[in-house]
Amino acid sequence: MTGLERKSPATATVRQEVEERGYALLKSYRANSSGEEVASELGKVLTLGEGSPVHRLRPTPKDDAAPNSYSGIYGLDVFPFHTDMAHWRHPPRFIMLRCVVGFEEVPTLLADGAEIVREADEDALARALVQPRRPVKGRLPLLRIFQPSESFGIIRWDDKFFRPASRAGEHGVESFRAALGTVSKHSIALVERGDTVVIDNRRMLHARSPVPPGCEGRILERAYLEQLH
Ligand SMILES: [Fe+2]
């Protein structure tokens, strides 16, 4: 059997959709399979340290969360648009989010970084360097908001944890922020068990809607994928 034959039609479609529009949504996808099984069926799973590469995400009130985390800052309020692991030189390429317990009222929002780059001042972005507000492993690396490449490049965006590293950085951040405000947003509600979205984390920004009373039981599984099959 060749590698090609082993791929189910779903995985090839997912890869194509993600390439074209930055994400793919699979409704009630293999609802009875584990997050680990589905993640490794879809792509090459990135392992981060010990334990399962699939993490369970639950809404957490501010006081119960680590102070430096999104939950510690925003609690059950809206999480602003960002890319994951933006401080890494090579942030994880894809994010898989999968519904265990879902609510229509708490969609994940997506914004297309390719559109933002088109809207923003390209020169300002190219020169814009940012750095983490606090050292990462004792270092404050200088990073670009947008690092173009032949295929597309890498967008990193985390307004809360980054600050501009120079005047040009300030200009770039302002231009990016303004463009983010104007582009259309995609609302993805993971509601049924197995609803799964795969997001290109180097192109798309994501955000979480606020969690209204009664929806605190939301549970998503998250895995990072280095590539899609
Ligand atoms: Fe995130």
C-alpha cells in the first residue's frame, strides 16, 4: 500500500481546505475516537514535553488560573485575537481544536492574516520588530510580526505578551491592529462532540468569545500539528 492510498479522503480534503482558506471544519468527526487518534490521523502531532500532546481547554475564572495565562488575565471574558506560541522562532504550524462539550454561544473566532497583511502597510510590517514583555527562558528575542516566505510566511500576533521593539515596531503594530479591526471574522462554533477545526497557526489569528453563564462546562481538546497528512 502506498502512502497515498493510506490517506482517507477526509484528510486530503482537510489539507486542501486549510491551504486554501486557512482552516477546515469537520462536523461530528469521528465522534467516538479520542483526540489523540484524530490528531495523528490528520497530521504529524507536535509533542510538548511529557504527557499527552492533546490538552483539554476549559473556561477558567481569573482567580483560578495562572496569572500570566490568558485565563488569568481575561477569565471568562473574550480572549483577544492571537496566534499560539507567537514567541517561538517557529510557532506550531497547525492547531487542532476538537469539541468534547460544546456550546453554540461560545464560538471560536478566526481572522485571516493573509487579508490583514494585504490591508496593512506592507513596509511597516516588514520592518516591525516586537519582543516579549517578559523574558522567555531568560531572553527577549526580537521577532517579526510578519516574516514573509515564498509560500506565505509566518504571522505572529499577541498584543498582550508582545511589545514593539522600536519606533518601526510601533508603527507596524498599529498598522496590523488597525487592519485586524477591518477584516471579516469567521465564527466557528464547536457544538457537537467531535466537531473539529484545523487552523493554520502561521496564517490565521484566533480568539475565544466570552463565556456566558451556563457555558462554563465547555471542554475542547487542543493539539498542535507540524504538518497535515
Ligand atoms: Fe490560542
